[in-house]
Amino acid sequence: MKKKAIHKEISITDILKGKFLIENNAPRAWGFLLFIMFLAFISIYSSHLVDKKVVEIRKIKDSLRELNSESAFIHQKLMQKKMLIDVEKKVEIYGLKKPDKNLYKLTKVEYVN
């Protein structure tokens, strides 16, 4: 004769006291708890990885902002140095001045036979 499994109702107090871990179906319950713990560790580990990536992205964004502002500053300085008035003042020392006549552009014309 086979023994019939007796299904006993488990109450919340039995769960809180841990009685389900020492009864007949204990190995099954322990396996399930280990599985739940394994999933919890995976979840915690993945959240730590995501946090590291978020911090790394924030640092890269901050450095990008700094580089953009530095680039704008250098561009501004370059435009100031390229201004025609400033260039004229600097080359005036050497005796160079703006020509009175317009300049002509020389181009090379090739004839095809």
C-alpha cells in the first residue's frame, strides 16, 4: 500500500515560524528558497552594474560639457585674432597696409585641342 500524502493547510504563522522547513516536504521548500536567493543575488548584482554604468555616463557627460565650453572659448579667441582690424594693426608695424585697388584673382586657363 502506498501512503497518501496528507496536505495540511499552512498558515501565515507557520510560515513565519519556519515550520514548513522541517516538515515532510522540507527538501522541496529548501530548493525553492535557494532558487529565490539565487535570483535575488542576480538582481542585486545587475543593479550594482547598472549603478556603475550610470556613474560612468555622468562622468563622461561632465567631461563632454567641459570640452564643449573649452572649444567654444578657443573658437571665440580664434575669431578675435582673425578680425581684419586686429590683423591690420599687427601688420602695420611692418609697413604693410590695405591696397587701394581691388585685387585680381589669377586663374589658369587650359585650351583643349
